[in-house]
Amino acid sequence: MKKLLIILLIIPFLMTGCWNYSELNTVAIVTGFSVDYKNDEYEVSMLIANSKKNESSSKEGESQTTVYSGTGKTLSDAIKEIERKSPKSIYIGHLSVVVISEDVAKKGILEMSDLLLRSAESRKKFYFLQARDTSAKDILSLVMPLESFPSHGIAALLKTTSEAQAITTTVPYSYFITDVLKPGVNPVLPTVEIIGNADEGRKSSSLETTKIKTYLKVSDLAIFKDDKFINYAENDDSQMINILNGNTNSLLTTIDNDNLSIGFNLTALKSDTKLIDPANIKIKVTGKADIREINNKINLEESKTVDEIQNILNKNLKGRLKDTLDTVQHQYKTDVFGYGNMIYKKYPKLWKQLENNWDDTYFPKINVSIETDIKIVSTGSLKQTIKEVK
């Protein structure tokens, strides 16, 4: 009887739709959103899925997306202008990416964050990124091979690159805002640049060739202080920041030591950070390594040789991590690692004395010791290099 009662109670909810449901043919589904800032106004652009038309009116080769843009003193004003242009109601519940320009990032993210956070339709799980050396609109408008929607292509590019090369990381919008508001930590953002001619890249005809001349490339991390962009981390610094923050578990790297050149694939990377006291941090980075390539005469059947290579690898990685820490502490002076947040949690009274000058005064002085423990688990199917065999 109870089961029957439960079923009877559930059926009405299953038979009714969502309270704000709209017919699909009356909705403009936004998959990408960009924000630029020029001439003291915001320019908002929306990448909208081009819904299928009836057979008699559709055109062969018609683009599956279209971009609408609007300008205004606020994001709301810019979006109102787009709504006056669009024949359908704007719906942002399926956003994949939001791209901002460098000018917007320098001005401050919090000035534009309120709208996306307040929107009931937005899931806040879309990827957030910054355009480098181009407008955010150009990034959003670039057609991409292998993907029907540029926004999905950008999201896939960030995901695959972060998993394979550690150069970047995927940052959901809600995570970024959380880092901005959290005491003692500053955020980073992935960046994307256009290689080639942006005007040509917006044309669907650019895909009608086997050689793609214009494409998107993941660039270095954007470093922030509070909600404002201050600098780009160099390629190696981007990788090391991601490792120290535990935002990647793999890295392809090559080490040149004297006459020795070896390529490694590092996997299962983990970073364990401990606050010893308010002045000392201890970090241990662990992981596994596969030898991918050796351009020297080496016999890998000898365990002593493998141990020597492993020591070289750990020494190299430790040096790179320390160099990046030094750069972030003394050049950028912005705590992207969250050491201040660790002090805030463990020593809340002390944090009240440090917080106003943490990034510029105290963060550069904190002592960070690093230990690396990368184990070589595979030397490949060959025990000797080709040169050694020859």
C-alpha cells in the first residue's frame, strides 16, 4: 500500500514539465560567452547553436552556430542589446565556456561576475579562460576542426592539454570565484591564443583543406592578484604551478644532462603540501616515470644506470619547482598556492595580522622546502638503445 501511495505521489511530477520550460524552436541555446572591454564599454558576444530549419529553407553548408554581440556600460546592458537582435529567447543553461579578454581581466573579474552567478539558468560549471593577444570574441568565433561547436572544441582542447602536458588546467567558473573570495589564495586562469589569421579562422571555408592555417593553441597560465590579472607565467612555470597545486597528474618532459638526452612520461603525479609552522612549508611531489626516448648509448639492463637516470630526473624536477616558487614569491608576489589560506585555517588570529600585507610582504619570506620522489617504472620494450645495439 505504501509503495502504491509513493508511486501515485511521484506520477504527477513525472507528467509535468519544468516550470520554466520553453519550446526548443523558440529558444536560442548559448554554448559560448565572451566579454571584451573597449571604449569604456563591455562587449558581450554569445555563440548560439543554429537550430535546424525546415528542409525547404535550409542551405547546404550552413553554419551550425552564429555569434551575436552587444555593447553597454554593464553586462546587462550589453545582453539586452543582444536580446533585441535575437529572434529567439536567450538561454544560457548549456554554457560550455566563458572567455574574457586581457582588458577585462586587468579591470577586475568581480565587476562582471555578479550576472553569471545570479543567473538561475547558469550551472556555473562552465570553463573559464582568458584570451591572449586577441579579443575574447575572436576566440569564440574561430571555427574548429573535429567539433561542430567552437565552444565545445575550446573545452575539449583545455581538457586534453591539461591531462597530457600540464601546461594548463581546467578552471570551472565557480572554482575561480571561490579562489578570489577565499582568504590567502589567488587564482590562475588558462589562456588560449590564435595562431594564424583570425579573420580567416572565422570562415567555414578554412576547414575545407587538409592543412589548417588558423587554429587555437593553449598558452601560459594567467596569474591573478585578488580578481585582477597581473602577468603570464612562462611555459615551464605554468607546468610547475600546476604540479605544485595538484592540478595535473602527468607531464611529458625531456632532460639534457651533459651528453645525455632522455624523454620521460611522468604519471600519477601528486603534491602533498604541509604547513609546518607559519614560516615553513614542506612539499613532497611523488609520481611514476616511463622512459620514452634516449638519444645516447646506454644499457638499461643495469639497475645502477636506471638509478642514476632516476636521480637526474628527480634533481631536475626539484630544481624546476624551486625556480618557479622563487619566481612566484619574489617576482609576481601573489600566493597562487594557497599557503596563506593554510595559515588562515590553522592560525586565524595570526592571519588577521598578516592578511593585509600577505602577498607583498610575508608570502615572499615564507620558507618552502621541496622533496621529489619520482620512480622509474618502465624503460620501454628495449633494454638497450638503438645506438647501444649498433
